[in-house]
Amino acid sequence: MNWNKLDTQKTLQAVKNFSQELQATSSSNEKIEIIKSYSQNKWLCQVLQYVYSPCLLYTSPSPR
């Protein structure tokens, strides 16, 4: 994946907007529509995949 500064800023802004829109409503139907509206954003989808994929494990090194 080739990230540049502009892509990073756009992705972080999309993540922020996505999160704020989901938090602003309690309606499940509205949340589904919000998710659908962001589904074409490949960067956001990739970020969410890294965050929620149970197959990816992130660990910190054990102290010695």
C-alpha cells in the first residue's frame, strides 16, 4: 500500500466523520445507511479491516 500525506489526512478525516456520524444516531437503519455510504472508501474499509479482523494479532514485546 502506497500511503502519502494527503491520503493519510483524507483517511483520518473519513474515519473521524464516519465515527461521528455513527455516534450521532441511535437508529440501526440510519447506521446501516451510513455504513453503506462509506463502503466505497477503500482506505476507510482497509483501516476498519485492520482494526476489526480477528486474524490479525498485535502484541507488544514482553518486558525483560
